[in-house]
Amino acid sequence: MVNNFKNRSYFYMMYEEEVKASHEINLQGEQLINRARLTGCVTDEEILHLLEREEGFHTLVHSIGFTVNGDRKNNQDVIIVLQSGDKQKDYNTETLHKIPCPANGTEILLKLDDYQVSKNDKTFGKITLEFNQLSDKARVSMKCYLNKGYHVPEVSTEPVDYRSERYKAMIRKSLLSKGNNYRLKTAIEKAENGEDITIAYIGGSITQGAGAMPIHTNCYAHKSYLKIKEMFGINGGENVHFIKAGLGGTPSELGVIRYERDVLRNGNVEPDIVIVEFGVNDADDETKGICYESLCLKILSNKNKPAVVLLFSVFVNDWNLQERLSPVGILL
């Protein structure tokens, strides 16, 4: 059904999110609430509370709008698969709903009254897109149109103005400490003088590139490396080299071991700059930061004296381990 009631209040659960074939989008309990907060900018606690369970979702939401923009010309319909589930049963579901959706940007509407949910399913589970080919991908938006009596402020979807003062203030706030940047300046001077330098990244799934498509070229590690090549390299940055040692699900307990193999390549590489990213994966670290500190000390102790940059990425709910791990950088 095509949407014909633009006057309802709504919020986004997804906005122009790049999705590839068979990619699962989790909308389970906390993930659903976090998406409403981050993508939809919902701050009303009553509304967020309703998203915790399937019955509350139906109380709040009248219908869901899907918009798919395919990368291929003349792309045929994709199939949007909605599943509900139960956390206690690992979200195995008795509720499965499939919606054909054109990949030309037309919004397709699912009224929740038409979405029959098993009494055993307690919460939304996940969304999967079925494409014609595994290589296909698309940009997907998902809106939740609210029932009468519920309202959320309208949020601008205009592109971010990277020259605005608000954006610049956010960037300034993201820098926790410059620390002693002598080694970093030394590496930059080497690159500007035409000497070879190597930039290495070690961390978890964020460093690996989770969510980026393509994962190896659109991840933060590769993008920042390209910018450093552009700013400080010579002859197109051919003297600036790149190592990415991100591995999903790994904490610094494994990082301190993987460093020898994945960054130093068993003694064949001497990185000049090393970015360390374990700001979320160390939550269950039994050493409570000792391995993280050991990794930083191991890098700093390399005979070529590399610079170390500590990166504290965050979960969608704005949580990380910066408070626990940042003193390592300050003290070292």
C-alpha cells in the first residue's frame, strides 16, 4: 500500500541506510529503542518505553513506511522480511511477514493491523532484505507513523553542513587530549620529506569495518588513511602505507597477542603511527585494563618509536569505556 497520510507524526528507524543482500537489521528490544533515539531523535521516555515490547509497539505505531533505492538500473522489487520474536528463545519466531517493495524510491506502507503477530512473540526481531542477486545492495529508509495521540518533533533530514559552527564544535569536543604529539609530528615530517611511513590500525569490528560497504574501503580506518596520504604524502601519497588489523569481537586481551602477527607481521613491519580501538570490546576484559595498557606499552616500546593514538568509539547508546581506558593514554 502506498502511503497517503503524510500528516501523521513519525520518526525514522532507518534513514538512507546502505543494506546488502540478506543483511539482517536487528530491531530487538534495546536495539529498537537505540535506533529510535539515534536515527529518529526520539527523547520522549513514554514513547521509548512502548518500544520495549510488541504490544507497546502496536499501541504506538499505526504503520511502517519502507523506501528502497536500488543501485542497479531497472532493479526489480526487493522483498522486505519482518520477523518478531522472543528474547528468551533467541528471537526464534513464529511471525514472518514478507512485503514486496519496488527499489525505485516509492514508499510502501505496512499497516500494523495487517501484521499478525503470534502470541508467543514478545518483541520485534529483525528485518532482512531479499534481493534478486547476492551482489545487490540498496539504500533503505524505515519510518514509524504514529497512532493519534502520540507525537514526536519533526527532525530535519538535510545533509550535514560540515562547515557549520555546530559541526566544528562537535569535532572539537571529540578530541579528549592531544597528549605528547612529538612522535606524531615526527611521522608526519617523515612523510612530507618523502620518506616511507606506515599507519596501522588495531581493534575490533569497528576497525574491521562493520557496517561499511564495501567493508575494506569505506571503513573509518581506510578513509582516514586516505586523508593522511592526501595531506602529508608525496606523489599521490605513495610513500604512506596502510595496515588494518581490525577483527570483530576481539578485546585488547587478544590484541596484545595479535599485534605481533597482524601489525608487526612477525618483525617485517615497523609502523610509525598506530591507532588503537578497543573502546567498546573491552567491557568483559578480566584484566580490567592491564592488557590494554600492556598493548600500548608494547607499541610505544618499539625501537622505531611509533606514535600511538587511542580511539574511543561508542555504541549506538553512546556508551564506551573511555573513562576506564583513557587514563592509560594520559599516564603514558
